[in-house]
Amino acid sequence: MTRINVLGKKGKFKKLRSTPPAGAKRPASVMTLEATVDVKPQELRRLRSFFAASLLIPGHLSGEAQIVLRALFDCFTKQKEVKEGLIGDLMWGFAQGHPAVPEALTVAGLRHLERAGYVRFQAKDNSFVSFESDKIAGAWVRYQNKLLSMIYEDRK
């Protein structure tokens, strides 16, 4: 019997035992695994309609930020789901849309939304970066709770 000492979850010291199964004819490698599983089903939330979400856009946001939010809401409504994406893909997609949103306007809108706390940008190394960072080209747009509360209907 082999004993392996490991540091478990939250720093608890655990001893794991590794023994071959009963009746094994040749030595076998056995490993004991301990896991915690959350069996509570994920709560599904309904998307607001484009019109309902648009009514929640604060008037104090810049015009560029409001245009970008409406373009995002339009994407969510058409796709019937909310997906985060790369900044470059988002800018390209908005430029191809009807009406087309120029890249400069999208950049200005995203900057305003970041400052207002609606989005953050996450680089490939998982660090959050500002729009002025060298890592911004490959960064993901991460939606924050302020934006998500506009997109999803209230919980009942």
C-alpha cells in the first residue's frame, strides 16, 4: 500500500491511499479522487427584447456608448443568446452590420463603456487591460453586471 500526502482544498492536509483492486492478477495503478459536485441546476434567465433593453440605457452615457450598446443588444436579440467575443471580431461585425458602425465609433463607445463599468477587457494571459494596452488587440470583451442586468429579465 502506497500513501500519498497532499495538500487538499483550502489547505486541509489529506492522506490518500492507493491500493490495487481485490483479485488483481498483476499490479495495477489505482488512484483515489475526491471531488465536490454542485448538483443545483444552473439558473436560466430570459433575454429582454431589443426594445426593452434599449429603454434601460442611461441617458448620461455618451452617444458612442449608447450606439455600441444598441448594436450589442441587436446581436443578442438576433442570436437569441449572449456571447462575449474578441474586440477585433466585435469591431468587424459592427462595421458589417446594418446600419454599419464605424470602427472609430466602436472604439470610442467601448472606452466609454469601460470607464462606466459596463465592460472590461481581458488579455490572452487573463489579465484585465485598458484600451491603451499593447495586449488589447487580442483581448476579450467581458460583460459586467451593469450590462448583464440590462440584457436579462429580472428574476422572479
